[in-house]
Amino acid sequence: MNCTSRFRVIAACVLLSVAGHWSVGLAADNPQVNQQSRKMDDVIGAFDALTHHGEWLGFRNGADAPVRTDLEGDHIQGVARWEHPDPVYLFVTSAGQMQSDGTSDANLMVVKMGSRDTLGERLRSNRLLDGAQTGCTVPAAVDAVVFNYTFKNYEHPGALHLCGDILAVPLEKGRKDSGFCDGGSAHGDPCSADCDCPDDGHCIGGVYVPECGPADECCGTLPSDQIQFFDVSDPTSPKRLSYTLDLDHGAGNIGLVKLPDGHFLLSVAWGLGEEVRFWRSTTTDFFDENFAFVYHDIWYPDEPTNCGDPWPVCNNTYQNASFLMQKAALPEDERLFMLCGRN
């Protein structure tokens, strides 16, 4: 038996140094939530200082957070490290377990890495045991999922991104069955599209909720692709923000950063990375009732530039695209970098 099939594995996971229960309700206005992007002293220096190989990390499913245990055909989509050093938490997206109809549900896990140093530096491997192969070394019991959440109406999550305590999760392949539930069954059941609202229930995010709502506010179709945002100031109890960005194209990987002027910049790429679209926020606070992202610009990476070597495209998929901000004495002198990983 493959030793790695019994627990989750993050292989060759590179994380740059940084100094409960899931809430299905929406986050309330919270001015204490950190919305500031992490800033680095020397982005290029930190990148050059990385080792030439990745370090194996793993985590257990966790007694209170059951997730699928067979990883055949499944892989981790993205990993984001909570920007507070103590304790160490990871947010991990993956495809969920395959269903009988050939589809799967997007999945988000919150992982506490209790064995790792809390200095905000490299995590290093937690799968090193003298005389044992790395793949057969079981992670410590304190390195485990503390909660697991399933997006019932999306099949594919992308590479997620953190901006302070704001977590952005891209979702793809939305199911088109997001009207009213037609069975009148239990809270949390998936909805169908016939708009036959049972009792006083209605559909919220493709899930049946028994509270009443006007029919014309409930019936509709789910966006094919969407980015959802969460307040993770308490990583064991993320709260979904009311704002979502609906897309008519894929959302395989995203970047999110707060610019020197206080607005947010969001990048969205998909497919083979032939184009990257940028969105800019209308206000400087995710909790502002008028907050929204508006289309800003598009970049075709294979176009000629003055950046030296061409951006590699069209030969494999980009798995992540992260923004990194470099400090400066004056905000207008800060530099923005994009760090991408591809197969």
C-alpha cells in the first residue's frame, strides 16, 4: 500500500517567511480585522535564499474534521499560511471526493500545524524519522485538520490567497441547479432548478435554508465561477463576507494585495495562463457596504515586454500566482511582485 494514502501530504511546499467550528453565517462589520498585505524587506533576496528543493509537510485528517481518506485522483490545489506566527495554521483547498455522477465538491480545510516553530520563519519538514522513508513517516498528531468545509455547488477550488486576515477562495465549475429545493427536505440539502419552493424555504448559495424569503429573490442560476472572501481573524471559525465576485470565466489561481493607496488589487488567471485579468476595489475596506471589485485591466503574458525572458505560457498550467509587496520608506516607492508556480 502506498504509505502516503493514509494521510494528507504537502510535497515540496514552499512558504516564504512571515514574522472550532466553521461559521456558515456572514461576517459582520469588524474594524479589528487586519486587511493589510504582508510586506517584505527584500523579495528577490528572500526568493534567492530558498533551498533548491522543497520540504515535505503532511497533516492528519483530525478526529473532529473528517475528510476523504483516499487520495487517488485527488490533489491539493492551494496552500495559504495564516499571517500570524503563533500558532501556525494553513488553509488548504482540494477537490472533494468523487460522487456517483462523476462530479466532486470543492473543499477547504483549516489545518493546525502544532509541531512547527512559531517564530514566523520556515516551517521545515514534519516528516523526518531516522531510518524511515519520508513517504512512510506519519506527521505528528498535533498536525491535523481542525475543520473541513465543502462548497456544495462548486466542483473545483483554485489556489487561494491571503491578504492580512482576508482569505480569497476561487471556485470553478458551478452547478446550474441553484434554484429552490423541490423536496422540502432538511436544512443544508442541495437545491434544484425548478423553483418549486417548499414551505417557506429558499436557496442560499445552492443550499436549502428553511427561513422564508420572497420567491423573486431566491430563484436563479449559480455563477459558473466565483471568488468568495472570508474573515479568518479566528482561523478556526472563518466567516464568509457578504461580497462575492461572480465571473464568466475560470478562476484557477488568484492574487490579492492592498495597494499603497489603500485599494485592493485582485488578479485572476485560469486555463493555461494565456491571460491574466485584474480587478480593483471601489473602496478600501472589505466591510464597506459599497465595496466591490471592478474590472481594471488585462495582461497577455506572451506579448513582447521589456522584462527580459518571456513569460512561459501555453505549455502547462499555473497552479498559483501570489502578490508580494516590498517595503519602502515612502508608500509610493513600494514595489509589487508576482510569484507564480507551474507544473
